[in-house]
Amino acid sequence: MSSETGKILTTDGIPLEVSLKKAERKNKIKAFLLVAPLLLFLLITYIFPIGDMLMRSVDDKMVTEMLPKTFKSMEKWDGNEMPPEEVFEAFYLDFQKLVEEKRDGKLSTQLNYTKNGFKSILKKLRRKAKNFEEGNYKEQIMAVHKRWADVEYWRAIKRRAPAFTSAKYLKGMDMYKNEEGEIVSVEEDRRIHRVLWLRTLEIAFFVTLLCFLMAYPIAHLLATLPMKYSNLLMICVLLPFWTSLLVRTASWMILLQQQGVVNDFFVMIGLVADDNRPEMMYNKTGTYVAMTQILLPFMVLPLYSVMKTISPSLMRAGKSLGGTPFVTFWKVYFPLTIPGIGAGCLLVFILAIGYYITPALVGGASGTLISNQIAFHMKSTLDWSFASAMGLMLLAGVLAIYWVYNKLVGIDNIKLG
Amino acid sequence: MSKNQEFVKFDKVDKSYDGKVLVVKDLNLDIAEGEFITMLGPSGSGKTTCLMMLAGFETPTNGEIFLDKNPISNIPPHKRGIGMVFQNYALFPHMTVYENLAFPLKVRKINKDDIDKKVDKALSMVSLSGFENRMPGQLSGGQQQRVAVARALVFDPQVVLMDEPLGALDKNLRESMQYEIKHIHESIGVTVVYVTHDQSEALTMSNRIAVFNDGKVQQLSSPDKLYEEPVNSFVAEFIGENNTFAGEVTNFQKDQCKVKLSNGSEIIANPISVNSNGDRTTVSLRPERALINTKNKMDNNFKGKIEEIIYHGDHTRVRIDLLGNKEFILKVPNSSANMDIKMGNEINVSWNSHDARALDPK
């Protein structure tokens, strides 16, 4: 039999596998060509930028390239005592070259990041170096300023030798490598990022929870109402989707501000005194309210699509078998909606964790998230490598959540639509 | 122990969904304990609505339903203790077969050992022992159906409702399941209310059949009586095959009447729902009660022309043009005596007047 020989042949004597591949090749090429534009688009606009971000966030080549001879000569230096003459000579040569190319300003900025005090002594060195004599550079440089005779400053230079650094990531966690190379936290009053990370997680978590609590009944109603009502309700759910995000956020600003509609209403019904209007905007409350409303459809839709597939006869069966409505809901209906809950929660949480516009507009100082900090570094401080590092940390966090979800529930147990 | 003849009682039950149309009109129905009763009717005839009212998923608009003499309209479904088998089985897809069967026992707080015993017993009853740990999705349609039956019976309900439970199965499986359900009913003696639109299913399985049409019970009787003695033309049409003649009663007597057909000929019929001369009527005659070229003496003898012959193996269906009715069907047994059936031949057709039932006009 053909199966015993291991190869099945077609009627023409060609091996079946070859024949099948040939027959399907055309279809495969066609299918690939159809997705090729999207693939290319994703590659250019998504994969490359992420790769570039990754490179940027760890890139520290600038100083490495500016002081090539210095770092080469420093390889043998253990960093305990003052470096030997050859390091000084190499540094002098590198520095002179930078001065000629007018790039010494950048060096001083970079070294100043590593240790304060470099700016002035480099300026002084530049002035004095014009009159340096050949040979014995160690003494000449050390004579320029007393800091040049301090081994700490040379160690600081050596720390910039590697072309890659984790400093930006550490900074994102309010940590840094101290002079001994240990990873330590910054002083308490300068820890801004950790607070932001925690707040981002907290807001994302509670927004997800609020969305879930509100979306579940709506989705259930949508799935069980007769068509003519459910269509209307569906439009109500989707209506916000058809409105610009900016317009929606702006309308929340109109509603929530101290002289806004909601406060006016509270004053009118006598809930609060006119001179004691609560602040509902430019703080966490504003962020919660606006983000929950904006992200609600992302929870409703996956839930709805799952609930739609649950046959009403299952609930009836549960009741006819003696389950009280609650038991039937909890043991029969709820477990069947878990794929939708998972999809909705994952979607909302991931969107919330990187949300930008809404917290920027209604968040104020206490309602902004890590994404606002990233934007700040992108636009204001122009420290793109730090922004990239934080962006990647956010991405890693999202992937971690995805991984945990996969472990707990199973990713094939997710249903987006 | 005498069986309660009014174990389930529908008393003047009306049901309307929209306040304009009554889907169930003045339903009065008594179901005896241990009976297998089938509600049979075309779709939209109100039979499923009746079942849903009994199960508690719909409330009667008017009237009351009694279970063992207690009114149950205000009892929620989960307290009625009525088992139900659904059309699409309604097995819980996220639970194993064991968990599905254990569900009604767990909610009744029965201890684990008893649950195991009862589940075992129920599964062996539907010959599915050893399937405890399968998921419903891993079972075939017939197996799922049996699990659904076992689940509806496992908590020993007083009444089991079945809503077209075999509708999704193929023909062979359906027939074997019919016998299986019938045997289960016979062995445990539970009261079964069964809904179907398949008349052969109803005839095979039931003690009694309630034929529904237009929200009303048209006839409630045993399968053989329903087939042999339909009380109106709907039942005659709906159950089994039927030849009809429309006409006018001319010579009315108590046990016999003459019916004048539109082509002028007269036939002798059995008056069922006609009362006097001049009444319009539809005469109904089962195909197998009309014989060809018979030597038996019968009081209706006519000649007809063969229009169509359909071969069925054990019998042949012959469509003839008889007394102006071109759709008259005969069932001719396959025997050497009936070899002269050819297209276009004229044949003698005879039947007893007792079998030709003069019913209400259509």
C-alpha cells in the first residue's frame, strides 16, 4: 500500500504533497499579496518605530563617540586612584578635537547629566588648554581646577564609556546608579515617576472596574431586548463613538467645572451650598468620570457579542432544574460571559493605562497619568530617550498583563466580537 | 393507589402576548398522573406557549393552572419541580455531563454521595454510563439529547416537559430516541407532557394526544382514535393522509347520510358533524380504506382514472381522478393481484360508508 511506503502518489505519479503544495501555492501568493500592504504598513509604522524606541531608550553612544581615545586608555584603569598620564593625554587629544569641531558644548551637557560641576571645569579647561605644552598633561589638566584632580570626576567620565545604558529606565522608576555603581532610589521628595505609575495603574484598574459594573447590565439588556429596542440602545451606546474624543472631553469640562452644569444642578436641588461647590475637575474625579464614559463602549461591545450567543433557554433550563434566579445567573450565565469579560477588561485596561488626551485636559495635577509625563518629555524637555524608555516600560507592563491573563484565563478564551 | 386524573389541570386558560391576539383560547385540559400526553399542532398553534405556561416561563393572561390541585400561577419556575427538556437541549456548555446532571441536585442541597448515586442511575437509564467527564460539545446530537433527558429526570420531578426534543436529530436517530423516551416513561411512570409538530412522533409515543390549532385543542384522544375517528376536518387533515370531497348533505339519517358533490354524483357517508339536509360538509376518507377491484361488498363503488403512480416498494401510491377530485390517493399493497395498475387505466374504487366521515366544511 502507498501508506506503507510513506509516500502517496497522485494519479500522474507525482508525490501528493508536492502536488498539493503546487496547487495551493497560487492561493497562498494571492492571499499574501492581499495582506502585503497592511503588513508593510505595520512594519513601517509600528515595528520599526518600536525598534527605534528601544534603541533610543538604551542608546548612550554620544559620549562614547566623543571620547574614543579616552575610553580606550581607561580600559586598563581600575578607577581606585587617579588615572595615569596616558588617560589624561587621550582626554586632552579628544577634547581638542571636539573644540575644533565645536562639539565640546554637547560633551559638557552630557557629562553634567552624569555629575554636576562638569560644565564650568570643561569651560575652564577649554580656555587654558590653548596654552598647554606638549607632554605631562596630567599635571597641566589637574592644575586647571581642583575638581580635575578629584578621582570622582574621572570615574564619572568612565561611567559614560558603555554605548548602552539602563539609566533612562532607572530614572523612570526614580532610581539611579550611584558612584559606586549601586542602584538606589532618589530622595523621597524627588520621586515623581513612581507616584505616576501607581496612579496610572490605580486609575486604569478602577476605570476598568467601573466600566465593567456599568457595562454588564447594559450588555445584558442589549442582548435580551427585542430587536427594535436593542437597536436604539445600541445606537445610544455607540453614539459617543461617533463624536470626536476632544469634543466629548470638552463637554465633560463644561459639565464638571465649578460653575458647570452638574454643580449648578447640585446647588439648585440644595445638595451643596453655592459657595462650597465641589471640585470635580482637574483632579482624579474628573479623570475617572470622563475616562469611564469614554471607554464604556469598549466594554459593552465584547460583552454584548458574547451574551448574544448565550441561548436564553440555558437560563430557563437552570430555573426549571430548580436554580433560583441568582444561582442560575452565577453558575450558568456568568461563567459563559467570562470570555467577554476578559476581552472587555483587557481592552479597557490597556486603553486606560496609556490614556492621554482626557487626563491631560481634565486631570489637572492629581489626575494626570504616566502618558502625560511621556508627552511632556517628548514635547518640552526633548529627552526622547527617556520618553522612549517610559513608553517601553508601559508596553512591557501591558504585555505582562496580557501574559498573566493568558496564564489565568487562557487567551483563546477571549472573544472580542 | 388510584392515579390522580387531574394531576395537571388547565382551567379556562387564555394567553395573549400583545393584548390583541389570543394565542391560547379558553384552554381546558386535564392530564392524569403518569400519563404521556402530547401536544401536537402546526407551528404557531399555541402548544409551546401552553408548555411554557406550565413550566412557569409565561404567565396565563386569564385562568389558572393546577398542579396536583394547587394553583401554580404565582409559583416561580424554580419552585415548581417540573423537569424540562428543551428543543436545543440547553445543556450547560461549560459543565461536564456529571456537573450538568448534578446541577439540579446541588441546588437542592443533596449530599455528595446521593448526588453520585442519582447521577449514576440517571446516566445508566439513558445508557451513557462512563460519559461523566465529557463536555457537552464532545457528544453527538443524540447523546446530548439523552443527557438532557437524564438531567430533566435526575431530580425525580413530578412532571417532565419536552419541547420538540427530537427536532434537531436525523430520522433514524429520532425514531430510536422515540422508543427510548417511551421506554423510560414506562419504566419510571413519570407524567410527561410532550410538544411536537411531528404527527408520527405523537402517534408512536403518546397515551393521549391533544391536537392544537389556532390556540384551541381541536381533539383530545388516544392515538388510534385520533387517526380513525377525527372529529373535524382539521384533525383529519393534520393527522395522517386524507382524501376529501366537498359537498352538500341531501339525505340525512342518524347513522348515514348522502352527500351530493359538485359534479352531481352522490356518495354515502357517516354523519359526524352535520345535522340536517342542506349542510355543507367535507367528507374525509383515509387512503388505505379505499380498495380497488375488491370482491368485498361495499356501499360506495365508483370508477376512477389513474393519473399518477408512485412506487414505494412495499406499496404503490396511486393518484386517480375520482368524482371530480384529481388528488384522490390510493395505497395499493404490492402483490401480484394488483399488477394491472397502469397509467390511464380505469379502475373500480370502493369503500364503506362508515369510513367516509362527513365533517365540518373547510
